Amino acid sequence: MTTTFSTLLIVIFVLEVVAAVCGILLKSRTEKYLVNTLEDTIKHYNSNNTEIEVIWDRVQREFYCCGVVNASDWRNHTEGLPMSCCSIPTGARGNFSCTETNAYQVGCLQEFGDFIRSQTSIIEGVGIAMAIIQLLGIVFSCYLAKSIRSDYETV
């Protein structure tokens, strides 16, 4: 029974290593997928799809960015820039016009990428810690199986 447990732990650990390697190898594809998805959703910003509008507005406000690469990404898809592309000055009254000159200059792809890169070391550290804990579990379960087997043979 403990040998089966040890074997299953090893299989799970190997599958996790394979998943990590696949994630590293497919990183460039992920960026291309993200670019395509952002460019596709920007086309549907004003098409009665409030989910897309809410998500784009939230991303642009939280990351202080505008468009995929820059504010010019909005030219062909909307009439003017969304208000979330600009930092509205404190105390502004009346009509505020968000234009490319007062919009955030950096695109959301760059800002989101910087955010992910800044979090990578934390994710790697947690992954390594979990791998060490799993390896200890494998070692101790194998030791337990061996000691149960040797005690069984001496009786």
C-alpha cells in the first residue's frame, strides 16, 4: 500500500515537471495568443458587449495603459478614446476629452507583461518550495515502505 502511494507521488511529480517544461516552452505562443485576443476584443469594445468594455476599462485604469501597443490602436474601432485611457485630473469639471496627447502612452501589452515579469520570481519560488516538499514526501514515503517491508520480513 505504501509502495503504491510512493509510486503515485512520483507519477504526480513527473507530471508537474512536464507541465512546467511545457509552460516554459510555450511562453512565446502565450504572448502571441494574448496579442491576438486583445486585438480581437478591442474591435468589440462598443458593440453592446458590456463585459468587454468593463474588462478593457478596468485593465487600462489599473495598469495605466491605453490600447494594445498604444493609444492609436483605438483609432479604427471607436469614436475617440475610452475615458479609461486617460488620467482624469482631480477637480476636473464639465466635459473632459480623452485624446492621444493626454492618454497613457504605454500599451497594455507592455504594462501587463511587466507586471507578469515582476511576479515571476514569486511564482518560481513557490513552485520550487512545493517541489522540495513533494520530493521530501516521496523520500519519506519510500523510506516508510522500505522499513515496513523489512519489518515484515523479520517477523
